[in-house]
Amino acid sequence: GEGRQPAPEYPRAASRAGQEGVVRVGFTVDAHGRVETAAIAAPSPWPLLDEAALKTVRQRWRFPPGGFRRYEVSIRFQLEK
């Protein structure tokens, strides 16, 4: 989408342990394009991946200014093989 939605960094401990998964995050965006609220809608099997996805959405994602919006996205953590 428009704005800035960088991918989360893969947690080192999760990478070393071979943890992979998909985290579904639901969030709202305010009129200024900032994430206002965010929560895990469907967790992965691994808490480290869930935390990394949620932290990135809350702290680093930005959108163009506009009205109040709701989104739900899946963030996939997959190790290179």
C-alpha cells in the first residue's frame, strides 16, 4: 500500500531455532496516517515472531493522511533455505 510498511526484522533467537510462521495483525490508522491500535488477530506458533510483527506495525508503519481506517494483514516469517 501507500506509505511506509517495512518488514519486521527476523528475531535472531527465532532464526537460530528455525522458527517460521504467519502472524495476522489487525490495526487501526488515524487521520494523520499513524497506527493508533494494533493487536494480534491470529498468532503464529512462536511468540517471538508475534512480538516482532506487532512491534513493527505499531512503531514503524505509516500511511498517507486520510480518514480513520482499519486493516488486517498477514506477516510471513520464512527462513531462506
